[in-house]
Amino acid sequence: MCTSIAVTADNGDVFWGRTMDFTFDPFKPSADSKMTAYPSEYELKGLHQSWTTKYAFMGINVNNSLFFNDGINSAGIVGDAQYLEEASWDTASNLEKRGLKPIIGEEVVSYVLSNFGSIAEIKEAFTHLGQEKTTYPDWEEADTGIPTPIPMHYTFSDAEGHSVILEPVKQGVFKIYDGIGVMTNSPEYSWHLDNLRNYLQLTNHNLGHQQLTEKLYIKQIESGSGLIGLPGDYTAPSRFVRGTYLSKFLAPFHSDQGITQLYNVFKAVMIPRGIEHLQENSAKCDYTGYWAGYDVTNRSLYVQPEDCPTMTKFTLDPAITTKVTEPIQHDFQVLEAKK
């Protein structure tokens, strides 16, 4: 249920993306996911608090709300929210008694992107924040079958490739990790880092052969032997390992190929509809509802929905003065070969 990956071009430009994996269509009328941008110096009215944006930002939100699945701001901070079974909350009053400012999980992405211009600022702020337990009407009205509060964790990256993971697993208090450019779902982030130790043997070159004994010579089958043992299922631990190794083994590329190469890595973790039914006799299944790729340097978003391979591009204009909303295209467009 969701993967995020960052890759870096040979000139240092960062490209970051995520799959939105869930059991419902994020574009159905009740969810109404769209690309939305807000200007700086704009008053946002959250569920339990209001604030004025310091940075223009844009991304994909739900039901015209401040619940952004993912997004980027004018300072080059990009990130998302993903499902995490271990997430926790506390009441607003209890958090305040503990010296923490309450924040609603569904508004974390919009809060971060509108307020912070560096990873250091995010880390500092979230030492003083706690996740509040409350329902979120705009999500409830989306009729997803997943009630609020949604158990989630969050990741954010900058234009230099630094990243942070925020996990509210201590009665609403956030554990804060330096990221490696990859995130999936449960278990907690530290577990995934430990699990990578089980895959030290993986390489990006062929092993060729092994002379097991004087008479026993074993030759590899065709190519790809360096990645034998790379897990191929769609559980979060396997997607984390696969996303990590494939993104780190990616061949050097120029910035103008960034979105293409990012998408090529994501092909290995996108979940086709129908292969992850929730139960044996259930029609409901987990699948990739859309892929979003961000060109961080140019503050551009590319979105490819599940129902067609066409991408919609949306670039953040830092000088906008009003809220802007754009639909995501679902028309299958093909370039005909010239005769």
C-alpha cells in the first residue's frame, strides 16, 4: 500500500515519486482526487486550526480538502503520506498536557509543505508536535471503506536529496529518522533498514559462474544473476528492498531523462488490479490507483492514473495569488507512426 522512491540525475537534480496504492478508485466522484495548488500568504482553514502559508505548494488532494496525498512546495520540499499500521494518536488535551501541539494526520502533508523550507525545519517542528485522534469529514465523505483517523507515516525530501521519515508511533509522538530515499508501509522504518542486512549479497553485475568442485562448474542462466534473491512479491518489506536496490543500482542518467528513469524504477513496485484481494472470496483488492513523479528542480508533477498510461503534467508557479485546481487526464493518447 504505497511506495516512494527518490533518484538523482548526474547533475544532482532530484526526482521523487510515489505510488498511491489502496482498495478504492482515488478518482471516483466521492474521492475526487485532483491536482491543487495554493499560493504563499494564503490562509488555510484546517479542521481544528488555521494558518497562513509561507510557501506556495501543490499536489494531489482528496475531496477539495487539505488532505494531500503528496505534493511539493516552492522551496523544493516534496513528500507524501502512506499507510502505517503501527501509527498512534492521542487526544488534543492529552497532547497539550504533554507539551505538544496537536496536528491532524490527514493535514500533515499540507501543513509541512505550506510552512517549511528545509528538512532541518521539519525535524525541529515535529519534536514539538503530536498526532491528534479525530475523524476527518472530507475523507469520510469520500466513501473509501477506510475510516479516519487513517494510520499513516510521512516522508519528505529536498532538492539536495536529503530526506526525513516521520512516524507517530508513541501515543501520537513522532519518531524521526533520516531517510534513504525509499519508503513503503509496515513495519516501522527502523525495521526496514535492519531488513536490508538480509540482502547484502545482491549486486548489479552478473556472477558468471561458480567452480564448486574440481569437476562441478556451474554457469549462470543468461543474465541477471547478481539479483537472485531479490524479493518479488508486493508486501511492504519486499517493495522496500526492491525499491532500494533498483533505485541505487540505476545507471547514471541526464536530468532530461529523470522522470522516465524514475518511472522505470517504479514499474517494479506498481501493483496491478486483481492480484492482491483482501480475502479469498473478496472482490476488493489493493492496487496502484495512480503514480506521481516530481521533478523537484522544476517543481513539476507528472501523474499517471491506473486506467491509462497517459501522464498529466502540472508545474507549480510560485507567483500564483489564488488557489488553482486542475483535473487529472484519463484519456489514452497514442502517437501514430508516420506513414
